[in-house]
Amino acid sequence: MNIVLGVGGGIAAYKVASLLRLFTEAGHDVHVIPTPASAGFVGMATWEALSGNAVSNNVFDDVDKVMHVRLGHEADLIVVAPATADLLARAAAGLADDLLTTTLLMARGPVLFAPAMHSEMWQHAATAANVATLRRRGVTVLEPAVGRLTGADSGPGRLPEPEQIFAAALELVNSGAGGSGPFAMPLAGRTVTISAGGTREPLDPVRFLGNRSSGKQGVALAAAALHAGANVRLIAAHMDVPAPAGVELITVQTALELRAAALAAAEDSDVVVMAAAVADFRPLHSSANKIKKQDDVADPVITLVRNPDVLLELVRDRTRTGRRQIIVGFAAETGDEQSDVLDYARAKLQRKGCDLLVVNQVGVDKVFGLDQTEVVILDRHGAEPITAAGSKTDVAAAVISIISDQLAAT
Ligand code: CTP
């Protein structure tokens, strides 16, 4: 799909680089038109490098190609972010004083504005009237987010997060296209809970038993679910990577905390994905004070007790309540002389009773913390394994697509 991304002259222009990335990674061809004022915040080179297309903000560049006519006509969607008070005013008045506003007048497809400005400017009667005019004409103007603004001030006026603008753009195009098309959002209206990262089981206030999970796969799954239009809850144990913007983030430390969060979140989730590496055992005693080296105890012994199996409990809970829900487990397996990885995985699938099992073959130099991975996805019957390989983002997209198909079939 051809997208024109108009960038206004506001500090939030830097966040639009991430929005551009979301569009290009989803396979769309994006032409960026920055306003002259925006060049003071983010330079043309950034937009050219990230979009892979030449960037101009001048109606007199490439006059032979009549850029504004071509870009305006060919755009399947125009997104303007950040939409400043000035840009909203010029668009509402129908001015054509730069390449972006000229292109907006040529557009026949859907147009989305994501405003960002100080609260006083957003709430000013002039801006409110301009927004109302644009909305009357069928232009979508998002409400700005409420929060910290450029300086010490905070209130309504923050640019919505790139993922939210991206999701709103998908919704806009899909609503026009009857819910299908290049921006299809198979998980629109669905709630997806994903656990990610590794739990930490405390021994004392400074020490814990942990594991090598980086959280990358869970975060990639959360991003893929967001892209598919879902409301995403991310239950994050320890992760080496940040949570994607746009998720509802619930942070936990221990397996017991993760269990409580997962069981509560599952109550109204259409999908639960247990990508977290949950400790199977925790120390029986966690000392309130730092454990000291004791001269009379040469080899201290840590007694471990079993943690509950959260995945198993989720499946039981679903059966007990009769709710319709897809539950996805992960398995980290190493084969041995008795059985290969898939045999162990099929046995685990049986034991846990989930709908899908994503199987990783693990080893010291495999999977943990790496960006590339290969998984085998088994469905409830374990019969026809699907292999997905590539970046964790590619694998996440494959898993989310299988989940979407299963949801559509139920
Ligand atoms: N899991 C869980 N609760 C636990 C342990 C694991 O919910 N206490 C979930 C993980 O999030 C994952 C799946 O169970 O989705 C498989 O975890 P894995 O560690 O591979 O299997 P285990 O059940 O622990 O079995 P084993 O260690 O014997 O292979």
C-alpha cells in the first residue's frame, strides 16, 4: 500500500521515525513529506534512510513529475504526525502553501492526523474549531495522549504512541475496505495476554535464582499481536529488552507473582501465550536479610520447592469456566539418547493440554538472547508440525498468524 507520511514541525517528530519503521516493516511503501518547519527537528536524511524513498518538502522540486499531484493521487492513506496547531489550521483552511498541504488537497483516500502540541494550544478555541472542521469533512483526527509534554508541563497534547497511530491507521483503512485488505487486523477487538522473560526467585534481598531468558521472543509476540490489532497485556518477568509501546504492562518478579497476574488476566483474554521462562522451583526460604558467609557452614544447602505450573492451571481454569480461549505454551527442549525434541514436545503438549505448543531446541549457544531462532509449532493433536525460522519478529508473526486462524475458526 502507498502511504504518505506528513511530518509537522514539532518536537514529537522524532517519534515518527518509529511510526515510519512500523509501516515499512509491515511492507508498505512510504513517502515522507516533512514540512519545512519540521526540518529543524529531524533532518531529511533520516526520512530518506528509513523510508528508502527520496524526500522533498518543496513543490518546486521535480516539477516535471508534479509531485503533489502524484503523491496525493497515489496515496492509499495519508498520515500526518505530529499534526501541529499550525498544520491543523492550514489543513482546515484548505491552504496549499507547502508540499504537504498541497498533497492533502489532492488526496482522495483516508487521512489521519495525530496531533501533538501544548495543552493550551490543543484546548484553544481556534484549534478546536479547526479539528471540528476537519472531522466534519471525514478526516480522522486522533485525540492526543495525556502526559508529559516537551517541558515540565503535562496534560493533553502528547503525540499518541507510534503503535497506537499505526493501529488507528490500520483501523481506518480496514473500516473503509470492509475489514479486509492489505491492513487486515485479524485480532482487532481481541485481548491477548503474553507472559515474557525469566522469573527470579529470591534467596535474600540481593540474590536470586534466575534463568537465561531475554524476553525477546515474548516482546516480539506482543508487537506482532499489537500489529494484528489486539489489546495486548504483557506480563513481564525479567527482560533484557524494553516492552513495546502500546501494551498494558504488568511487571512481575517471581513465578508466584506471574501466576497471580496470568490467572487474573486470563479471565477476560481471548488468547494467553505463556512465553515466559517460569522457574519450576523456588528456594523454600527467602531470607529477609542478606545471607552472610558463616565460618561454621562450609557448603550451604539451598532447599527448593516446586512452583505451580501456570500453563497447566490456565488450561484447567479454562475448562472449569468453559470460556472460549486459545492457550499457547512454549517448550524449551533438548533431545537425548532416549527421545528427540519433538517426542518430548508432543508428550509435553499432552501433559499441559494447551492448543498450541511452540517448541525451541535449546542449548548454551542456542535461542537464549539471540535474534535468530527456529521453532516448531505443534497444534493440539501434535500431528502436523509447522516450522518457522528467521528473526524472533518473523517467528512471532508466524505464531500470531496461526493463533488468528484458530480464533477465526472457533
Ligand atoms: N510454565 C509454566 N509454569 C511453570 C513452568 C513452565 O506455566 N512453573 C510454562 C512455560 O511458560 C512454557 C511451558 O510451561 O509455556 C513449558 O515450560 P518448560 O520449562 O519447557 O517445561 P516444563 O513444564 O517446565 O517441563 P520440563 O522442565 O520438565 O521440560
